[in-house]
Amino acid sequence: MKNQYDEDARFVITYVQKMALAQKLYIMVDQETGVNYIMLRNENGISSITPLLKEDGTITVTPQVMK
């Protein structure tokens, strides 16, 4: 995940939302492929990740972020 200390990170967090309890939802973009991923992390640090899909079932790609 990219932050101000890691300029060469492959993944950039583009969205964060607090959920119930201590859960957080993240949307990340792979800067090499442009593929968007959705990740849910719970209070125990356990995460689930999957590609973010559009309404038609295709993978969401953000080409302008690609290196």
C-alpha cells in the first residue's frame, strides 16, 4: 500500500470507509495493471480481498493510475 514514505509502492489506497465495530473497507489500485481491489479488514487484523467488479461482472480498471 502506498503512503508518503513509499514512493515506489505498487498498490495505492484510493478509498477508506469505517464499517461496524473496528472494520474498515479499502479500495486499492494496482499501479502496474490498473486493477481495482476491495479489501475488508476486521478488528483482529484479518483481511479479505477480491477484485472490484462492475455491474456487468467485469473487473474495474483505472488506466490513468498505471505507471
